[in-house]
Amino acid sequence: MKRYQIPLLAIVCSLVFFGSETSAQTLPPKEFNQKQKNEKGILIDVRTPAEFSKERIAGAMNIDVQSDDFGSKISKLDKNKTYFIYCKSGRRSQLASTTMKQSGFLKVFELKGGIEAWKTEQMMVIGD
């Protein structure tokens, strides 16, 4: 079976043409944290397993957006729940959240600036 990957340019173009229909809301760290606690959403780190193991936000699960099975893994999630997505700086989380929105997920929020911005705000991370 031949595999196709969505070029990043196609995703960026879809953001321009389709607006909020396919893009997640991006929130700064403190707002992201508060909203995630209030809505009891599911926190997903979309970095590699090695990055996730080194440091992560408490309570996060890891689904690597760059893995071959990202689409398969997100297809098993409940599209009606609320998801909070982050990566290192925001690029991969944008790719992941856009893919999720295009797949029918209703409520997806991104951490603006990723875990790097989270740490800049002196918010806690954990690691192995």
C-alpha cells in the first residue's frame, strides 16, 4: 500500500482558506493550563518518545505526530472530548491539531510556544 503524507504547505494553506474550521485555538501557557484544568481535557504531547521521556507536562500522554501511526492513534480517540496539544515550540502541535481538526475533532487547543514557553513561565515539568 502506497502511503501519502500531507505536506506542511498544504496544512498552512488550509489554515488560510478554511480559518477556524480547521485550526485550533492557541493559548499562552497560563491560560492553556487553566483551561485544561477547568475543562478536564486530555493533554497530548506530540513530540518523540525520547523528548517525552526527558521532560513533559504532568498528566500528558504521548502521541508522536511524526510517527507513521499518528493518524491511526488519533482515530481511536473520542472526537467529542477536549484535547490540549503541545510540542517543543509549537510547530508540531500546529500540525497535529490541524490534522485532528480536519479529522473531525471538535475542541482542540494548542500551547503557544510549546513546552519551552511553559518552562519560561516557570511552570512545572516532570521527567524520567
